[in-house]
Amino acid sequence: MANITTLQEHAMWTKAGPIMSRRTESDIALLEEQAMATVGDPAPLGLWAFATGTWMAGVVMGGLYPATTLPGLAPVLLIFAGLVQFIAGLFAYRRANSLAATAFCCFGSFNVTAAVIFGLWTANIVPAGGLTPVLLGFLLESFAFIAFALCLAALRTNAALVLVLLTLGIGYALAGIPNLVNAAGTAGWDVIGYIGGWFLFASAILAYYTGTALVVNSTWKRAVLPIGGEP
């Protein structure tokens, strides 16, 4: 057990977020280490779940396949890229990693939302035209902001995660523009969306690599695959 020293209550910043505590920084650091050491790292699972849904959507949004293919991605987006990634985020909260937890829960929720939208389109419950694409544009731009905010936070961690979030934010922002201006299907605007789709593809490939590096390095207990910073 840690030797707890009682102090006057004071504010502290931790990986889990800001806290008010009467414990010393060394005591808090010990508790963080215990949280990390007693729960398996969910980051590889979360990264691979994110990557699987993102690259599949990215190649469609990049113009390699017609947009009518997107509803076919609903099962993958709902189950693996959505619910599984969200569960990984919950385990990251238990591991006192607010950055990973927020990212996985946010992007897992995004994929579940996208799957529901595609399902509603397929069932003709929600029209694919009208203002619906504009609302999808709002969703994409909102998550572009979230990706950029998380990228800023990730600058304190490693280069691999920064690149995942940076390319993701650019991809969401560009992919959302044709929908946001209600110009999907217009040649000039579609090019912007296609570029965004390929940024999403790049983000997914980087996420696959980052997840692989975390698993391999943990198994070998050394930095076999570099990530440019701390895990």
C-alpha cells in the first residue's frame, strides 16, 4: 500500500483528467500506475475497430465505389467499428486514459450513428435527399472538430497517434463539405469529398499500424515498431 500523506486539498492534472485531492503527486502517480497495470490496454482493439470501419467508408467516400454502397457498411460500422470501439473506450476510462477513452467512445458513437442513418435510408424511413445530407455534413464537421481537439491533446503522447487524428480531422472536414453545402453529386464539390475520403483511408492505415505497434511492443516488452513517443 502507498504511504498516503495528507495535505491541504489542491487541484491536480492527471491522465484521467483534473482532480481535487489531498494526496501528493507521487501518490496520485502510483494510483495511475496501478490502474494501468491491472487492466489490459484496450488501445489496439479500439484502433483496429476504428481503422476497419474508417478505411471501408473512406474508399467509398473517396469515389472508388458508388455512394450507394455505403448502406452495405452498416453492420461493420454498427458492431465492430461502433459498439466494440465504444467498449474499448470504456476500458480506457478504467485504465485512467482520458484521451484514448474519449477518442474511442466518440468515434465509436459516430460509427453507430452513421450505421443507423444508412439503415434508415435503406428502409426509406428517412429520405436520402432533401436536407438529410446537410445534417450528415453537420455530423462530419462536428467530428472533424473533435478529431482536431484530440490531435492537440495527443501532441503530448506520440507521433503515430497525432498523425491518425490529424488525417482523420482533415478527412472528416473535407468529406463533410459537399454535404454541408448540399452539393453532393456536383462534380466540383465531389472532388473535395473524394480527397476527404482518401484522408480517412490514410488515417485508418495509420491506426492499423499504431495498434500493431502497441501489441507487438507490449508482447516483446520493447520498442520493436516505433511510434515516435510514449504509448
